[in-house]
Amino acid sequence: MRVRYAETDQMGVVYHSNFFVWFEVGRVELLRSLGFSYKEMEQVDDSHIVVVEVHCRYEKPARYDDVLRVRTRIAESTRRTLRFSYEVFHDSTGERLATGFTHHVICDGHGKPKVLPEKYRQFIPQISTGRGDPVGRPAHVASSSQAGDPPGRPYAEPATA
């Protein structure tokens, strides 16, 4: 995705909160690469991925007109929670600009926690959270794009928690 002027401050540096927007783009594209959409989860199965914690560590600035790549993976999953991790790279130099994560609870439309339906869990690897949860197959990784860019493509290499 290309950094737009509206995403920068007076000095041409990306305003920090935009990284969270790009994390969401990565999350949505990762789910799409797994074979389903977040929209379907909400509308068909009343399953919402509610953000309960976010974190971003900024390593280097992104600037106006830079082309960026967001790598997203599922770092942890249980029956009711998901943790996504993110890396933002400068596309042409390969430099990592930021890392982060979001932690989510699966809820119904009224905000009540619920179990993620099996039809989605079969596509999401179950990964240990270090609290005795079972470990399943490796996490999926995807790069993502912004509206108007080509869709994200899954990475072949497995990610580790």
C-alpha cells in the first residue's frame, strides 16, 4: 500500500494511529486468504472479532508516498480469542518499520463472548498461548494491501508463535 498525504503530519511522516488502520487491513486480508470474510462472520454467524488490546512498536518512520507491506499472522488462537501479530515493511528497502499485535475476543452482536463457530475454527490454527492450550498446525501469514492495490497473497512459510 502507498502512504497517502492525508496519513502524514506536517513533516511528511506517517501519523502513528494509521498503523492500527493498516493492521486492520492486514487482518481482513488474512481472513480472506484463509477462505472466508470478516463480513460473513458478522452477518451470517453473528461472530464479531472485538479488539481488547492493541500494541505497536515503531522502529523507523514511514513517509509520504512510501510503498509499504504489512505482514500479518495469527500468533495465538483459542476457542474464544485470537491474537494477530503484524510487521510493517518498507517495500523497496525491506526495512522493518513497525511491529505490533492485536488481541481479540469473539463476541455476538450484543458484546457477549462466544465460541468461534467450527466452520471458521477449522481454518484457523489453534496455537498455544502458554497457558496449557493445545497446539495445532502453524499459523497462516499473509501480506496485505489497501483498497485499489492487488489483494494480499498468503506467504508459503509457516509462522511460529
